[in-house]
Amino acid sequence: MRVLVVGGGGREHALAWKVAQSPRAEAVWVAPGNAGTALEARLENIAVAADDVDGLLDVAQHHGIDITVVGPEAPLVAGIVDRFEAAGRAIVGPTQAAAALEGSKAFAKDFLERYAIPTAQYRTFTEAGAARAYVHERGAPLVVKADGLAAGKGVVVAATAAEAAEAVDDILGGSLGGAGARVVVEDYLHGEEGSFICLVDGHQAVPLASSQDHKTRDSGDTGPNTGGMGAYSPAPIITDAVHERIMRQIVEPTVAGMRADGRPFKGFLYAGLMIRPDGSPRVLEFNVRAGAPETQPILMRLESDLLELFEATASGRLSRVEPRWSSDAALGVVMAAGGYPGAYRKGDAIV
């Protein structure tokens, strides 16, 4: 099979690297790829941006791509799956309507509330004054989230009401552009975080190995939130009993609810969770793509054919496959440029 992986990060490197190990993979392209994928003998980079949907469709048609796998969220929210499916091209990912689970925090919270899926209490605002009043009424700690996509950096965990009010003013004041046209203010949940990622074919969800990422930039869980500074798999907090509760209370109702809403979900469904001391899971966020940096350690442990899993996802046959996992643990650490996640240096040599 001829495979196209869309994206240019470490996640896409891991996806393409694992797909290329399949005996059924004839050729694997990565668009745009990166310096790491350029070093892989079985991968070939194509200089087309991940958000250039027209260009990516041209690549798929020109190279006779059999299946496309989308890494980042932006092209999914922009509707790349709809375009590819309309052209008769197999692709792994949710439609634009289903991608709203990540594309809009307000949509996701409303969905969770409607289907009684456990999450934090919240309110959504477009006006800073009303949001500040709610902050002072509710009291800290609180979590303030930009509604739209912000590359994992639109979330502020506020220890005081003053910090929460400042975050509201910052986001609604335009610091994140259109992503901050609305804010979600929600209660802070206590417990331990875990990442639970599944492949979904519209009906069936197949869980991948558990993982845990660490989002704060500095040592000791301090500093600003990032897209993730490292991850490991498995996550000890997700025991067999917790795993069963996550599937029953969160994943299965989400898949069924999206189907009932006329937004059947296909692709990677990532639930960022808070596991309470009693083992009960609560949804912090949904992502509609494989996690970064969780994908890297997860795929280090996968012993099954990833391309076979992707084929089953795209064709609605996940009930026929069951991934196998190494019992070993895997760890990935992010090296970030100085200044990240704010304005950061570019062009430094990596040695």
C-alpha cells in the first residue's frame, strides 16, 4: 500500500516510522515531514504544508495514495477528511463536524453535559465582564480555556481568582486571535492526569496503550502550560479497573453520542482525563488526533501492524482487530527552544 502521513512533528515521524514497518507498506510519504523523517530510508518527505488541503489532495491523487493518515488537528478542523472522502480517497481522521470535539472547547463541554459524561462544572463566555463575575463568584482554583485551537497553549490553570480574571482578559482581549473569541471557565479537578487514546471507526473503539504526558514547562510541575514536555507509557494511574470505567463511562458514550448527533467519529479519539483518588475518570479535554508527545512512547510499545489498524479504522472493521503491546515501558522527552511556549528562538543547530 502507498501511504501518506500528514504533518511535520515528532508525532508524524513516529506514525510514519511505524507504518513503514508493515510488510504491506510499499511506500510512505510525509507531508511536509521534518529533518528526522528525511533521515529514514523508507520515508520520503513532500514539501506540502499540513494545512494545504488542496495540495495534499493533489499529492494523494498524483502518487496513487491508498490511505492517508492525518497527524495535526488544524487540517482536520479545516475539513481535510470531507475533501478526501468526497474524492474517493481513504483517510484516517474525523470529518469537520466530528472534529468540533477538539475545535471548540464549548462544543465539547456542551456535548459532555448533554450525554452525562463526567467532566468539570463550567460556563462559557464571550464577554469579559460576565466571565470575571463568574470567576469571583465561583472562586479559585479555576481553569480558563480558549474555545478554539491554540496549539495546546490556550489553557491557564489559575490558582487565584486574580489569575483567572487576568487569563479571561488576555484571551478575550485577542492574545490568541480567533481562538479566543470565547472562553470556557471550569472548576479545577483534583487527581492525576492520564491520556487515553483510541482508534474509532464510527461504531467501535479500540483503545491504545495508556500514557501520561506532562504539560508544564519547568521542573516540579511549574511554569506555563505547553503542548507537552514529555510522556511515558503505560500510565500507572490507569489500572485495569480504571481502564474499564473509562471505556464504559466516557469512550463508549462519546462514540454513541457523536453517532446519534449525526457526527459519526472516525480516527484517533484522545480523552485527556483526570483520575480521582477513588479511580473515577473525568474528561479534561478531547483531542481528535493522536497525542503529541504521547504517540512516540505508545508506538514504541506497539507490536501489531499499525497499517492494518489504520485500514480497519477507515473501512469500519475495527471489531476484527486487536492490537498487541509490549510489556516494556517507553519514555519520550521533548527538547524545546528557549522561550517556548511563548516567542522562541528559531534556527538553532540541533547537535
